[in-house]
Amino acid sequence: MKRYLPLLLSVMVFLACNQQKTSNVPVVGFVDAFEDATIAQARTGFTNALKKNGFSEADKTVKIEYRNAQGDIPTLTQIVNYFVSENVTLLATSTTLSSVTAVQKTKTIPIFEMVSPTPERMKVISADGKAPANLFGAVEDLAYIDTSFNLITNLLKPKGAKLIIGMIYNQSEPQSADAMQRIKSLADQLGVTLIALPLNSSADAQLVTQALLSKKIDAFFANPDNTVFAAFETILKNCNQADVPIFTSEAGLVQRGAVAAFGADIYQWGYQAGEQAAQYLKTNKTDGLKPEMVKIRKRVYNPEAVKKYHINIPSNFVAVK
């Protein structure tokens, strides 16, 4: 036994040091509200930004615990509560519901949001007009929707006829309800007829989309709505069968089959939030950090969709595949 004692002590010291090293690795709690191919690009951008700044799971310089609520609010709450109880180093939240839930559950753990609107749009501003002190990341307001919605009238250019545009929106999502009101005002200014129908979940998308198409709409506008994201393939299939083009404010949906968009690049959105998170991990300070507007927006089009609907695209648009 004495002969093996030095070896045993060495192993114990090694394990203790390794455990201490592991415990010092920062932990990121990444919260996704929905399973969606477009939204998933934000997570990729976020993790790539961390990696570029020296925080990689492969190198064991960071641990990223990922959870997806699959669109279920109680599950989303449980996920955030778990990360808060584990006292993760920071929270990364993708989409509005994740960000709002995180703000409600912690005032101390830094939150780096993405694919989310401004604190004002999320209605998380305090009585004195301030955003939560622990909220950071990249956000978007609704100003870009003006340009996005105008794409429809600019590209379709009806001869004498008044355009009828359809959209669906989730009343429970603040940015979706706000977007609907803004688009309604825009439609009035442009002399466009807008038919907007509410839905509560992506499971209703088939029925609601068909109801819109029965109104003989000329185009469908996919607004910034997580339920629309989740049900986009259903919406696209029905619109294509009825020969109704889809326009949007989200570049990722163009890659999935919409005709054109002016909007944020979801990957870059996540990357921008990731750069802020990396700065915090390097310094353990939030000095100079705040929710900042998305920096990269693009005018993009889908070549196949453009060909299908015989639409002429301006030269300042970029093709996506």
C-alpha cells in the first residue's frame, strides 16, 4: 500500500487541479424560445463570435449550455429558472420571449439578447425610463419595416389596381402586435388594402393562411413574428400553390423561399451579441455595454422565387441561396 501511496496522491492532486480548472471555466446559458432554422443562425453567430475572441468549447475555455423551449412558455420559464439557480456566468437569449423571461427572472446575471426588439418594445423599461441594468446585446426597432413593406409596392407595381396584402401576427408577441399597427399605418399611407389575421400558435398557420388566400390577396407580408418563423414552410407552401409571392423584413426567410427582404442578417445579429458577451467574459465588467441596434441589414432576394413570379429586382439587391 505504501508503495502505491505516491501514485495515489499524484492522481488526487491531478483530479483536484483539473476540477478547479473546470470550475473556473465560464458558463453561458443559451436560451432559445423556438426551434427554427432562421433563428438558429443567431446561435451560430453568437458562438462563432465567442470562438473568435478565445472562448471555445473545443478548447474548454467556455461551457455553453443550450436549451430550447420548443415554443412552450412553461418550459421556457423552467429553463431560465434553472440557469438562474445554477448562477451561470451570463445568459444568451434568442427571440423576444426568451429575453423578456430572463429579464423577469434575474436582475444580476448579465443578459445578452438577440433576435429581440428594443427594451421599449419589450416593455421592460422602468418607471424612470431606464432599461434593466443587466440587459445587453443587439436589438432592433421597427423603423426598417417601412423599407421592407415598401418593397411590395415598388416591386409589384400594379397597373390601376389597388394591392391587397395579407399578413398574420401573434397578438401575444409585443413586437408582432406593434409591427402590425405600424404596417397598418403604412398601408393607409400607400393606398394599400391590408388584411391582417391573428393566430395563437404555428399550428394555426395552415388554417389562417388559407383564410387569407381566400381573400384574393396579391402578396403576403411575413412580419417579424416568431410564430411566422416557426410556421414559414407551411405559409410558403400555401402561398406558392396560390401563386402569391411572400415579402418579408427578415433576410433568413428569403433563404427559405420568400421573394425579397430588407432586414437584419440573423447570423450577424447573433454575432454582434456574441462580441459583447466576449467582452464581458474577458473583463468580467459591463462597462460601456448596452443594448445596441443591429448594425448589418441587407437587401436580398431569392432567385428561384423571383423567377417564379417574374419580378425585376434592382441591382442593389444581393441574391441568396
